[in-house]
Amino acid sequence: MTMSEPTFFVLTALLGEPRHGYGIVGEVDQLSGGRVQLKIGSLYGILDRLVDEGLVELDREEAYQGRLRRYYRITNAGLAAVRAEAARQAANARAAARRLRSINLQLGEAS
Amino acid sequence: MNAELERRYRRLLRLLPAGYRRAWEEDMVTAFLQSAEGRGITRPPLGERLSVIALAFRLRLAGQHEPPRGKAWHHAAYALALILLLYQAVIATVILVDLAGRALWRPMERPLSNVSEWSTVLYWLLWIAAYASLVLGWIVALRIAVITVVALFAGAVVVSGSHQPADLIALTLTSAWMLLILAVPNDARPRRIVWLGAYLGSALVLGPAALSAARPGSSGSLGVDLGLFWRLALLVGTVVALAIPTLRRSPGWLLAIAGVTVTLTGESLLSQHVAFHSLILGTSPAAMGVDLVLLSLGVACAIVGIVTLRRLPRTEPEPA
């Protein structure tokens, strides 16, 4: 099953270090070059599903301006899911690049 | 300012199911307030409001984070979709077998000679695909099939320019399928053997009858009392639901069966002369007798279903 782009970026944002909700939004924005701008409602819909599927889990809770802020981390299953999706996307990109190269060659020969 | 903004965010989050709010509200409010820092906003921006509304809509339709009573209503919608889709799939099979038979044996009638007839074939094939998708647990495929069916039907009504009340009622009923199908949970997994068996059994009884009715020289009638067939099938389903303890304790199944039996038989008994009933359900004395039995069993299912439903908690139990 393929993964939606926002879900892929949320998981990718959690690679390396645990992050809190707003931190994930900022990281996704940066990773996607500003193309994927998650709303908080959408983010927590994705997080709820990922926690339910065991791909993400709670890391810790910290106090922030008098309120609790939760940090989330990726699980081993989440890591495997990102790896599989990244491999799928890379294979797609390689196939497209091969086809583009052959078209460029044909165009070059024609001209 | 911050307190007022927080109050507004919390009011917006009340759209979400209580179980979901318990798990996520505090963290969401922290994230909302952090995102508002330094931006001078006094109320939730439109984009954020829409994202919460979309999340609430999705969670409530899917029955996620619902209390047990809410989940039972979702289960009733799913069971109703399964029963009605089985009916649609069997009707579709009979119609398609009849069309195939006429195309084979009565080519002079030119049964598949224009686009409109091919779109009818597509329309009925999609009902079979929708049923197969639900039975196999392919919920996305089910939704695509039903949305396409509704779009095809709406397109046909618009193209025909018909403003007949019957067409508009049929269009409204067909559109109601969208809500029913959207309420089917994503993890719905019916018992394949039972539901595929029900479809194949019905198709094996009615398919050959439709094929023989399409043969040259036949009277064109099915030779099977379709009304009696549906009533007996429903009777078997109702008795099974009341006899098997796991089904008897499931308010979703009981309410779905009660909904189908009471609506069909009650309406049929009250309006014996309506053309729809004589065509689809038949009006033979045997059928009327079964109607009375079915109506009583349907009422029994409704009573047991409502009693079981009322025993379920209205709110999600507190985590230990």
C-alpha cells in the first residue's frame, strides 16, 4: 500500500530525533521545500493513525509555557515503512529518469 | 488574548468525538497556540478551522473514537449496506444475464445497440463490483464504485431532462447510498464465505431462470416468484440473526435487519397495488403470508436491538 505524501513527510520529520506537534509542522515544511504545509488538524489526524498503526509512539512530555507538550518518536515499524516508501519512490524516479534519457537521445538523433 | 484564543480553539475542538479529544486535545491546543505565537491572531484561521472540521467529519463517519453506542450505529449502517448491496448485486446479475441471453438468442431485438444500454450494463456491473469490494474488505474500491454509480445515475437523470417525482425520489435514494457507504468503517471485514455464498446461491437460483426467460419462444417471465424469493431470503436471514447468540447480541445486525424487513413488508402490506411492489416484490397470497411473519420477526429484531443498544454506554469508558 502506498503512503500519502503528508504521512511520508511526517514520518521522515521524526527520523533522527523526537519532535512535538508544531515542530513536526515546521520540519515537514522545510523537508518539502514549502510544498507541504500541514494544518494542525491534518497533522493530528495523521498522528492518531500512525500511533494506532504502531509506526509512531509517545517519547516524553515536557512543560512549555505552563502547559504540557508531547514529543513523538518513530518506531522500528515506522522506520521500515519509511524505508519501503523511499525505495518505492526512488525506483519510480529511476524508471522515469531512464525513460526521459531515452527520449532525449531520440530527440537528439532526430535533430 | 492568549486565554481568549485558547477558549476559541477549545470550542472548535468540541467538533471532534469525545474519545479523540480526551487523547489529543491538550497537545493540539499547545500546537495551535504555538503556531499562533507572534502572528497577532485573535481567532483560529480559516485553514485551521477547515482542517479540524474535515478531521471531525472523517472520524465521525468512520466511527473512530466513538463510544460503544455510537459504534453500534456505525455497525448498523455497515450491516444495512451489506444487506442492500447483496440485493442490488443479485438484481444486477439477473438483469445482466437477461441482457446477455437476449443478445445471444434474440439479436433481432438489438438489445445492446446504443450507448445508453451499454451505460446500463456499466451501471449494474458497478453494483456487483461494489458488493464484491465490500465483501473482500476493499473499502476504497467500494466507495469509488458507489460514487461512480451515483454519478452515472445523476448524469442519466440530468441528460434525460426528467423532472418526474419518481426520478427525483430515485435520485435522492441513490444519493443516500453515498452517506451509507461513507459510514462503512475502513476496517470492515465481513465473513467472505457467508456473503459470497449468499450472492452465489441467489445468482444460481435466479440466473438460470433469467437465462431461460430470454430464450426465443419463452413467455419472457422469470418463472420464479421474485417477491417470494426475496421474502424467503429475508426470512432465513432474520431467523439466523435471532437464533445465533453472537448476532442476537449485536444491535447493529438486528437494527439493520429490522430496518429492511419492517420497511419492505410494512410498506408492501399497506400498498399492495403500488407498481413497484408488484414488479419487485410480487403480491401473491403466499408472499403476503410471509410478509406478516417477516413483519413480526422484524419488530422482534427491532425490540431486541434497541434493548441491547440501550445497555451500551453512551460515552467511552475512562481508561484504567
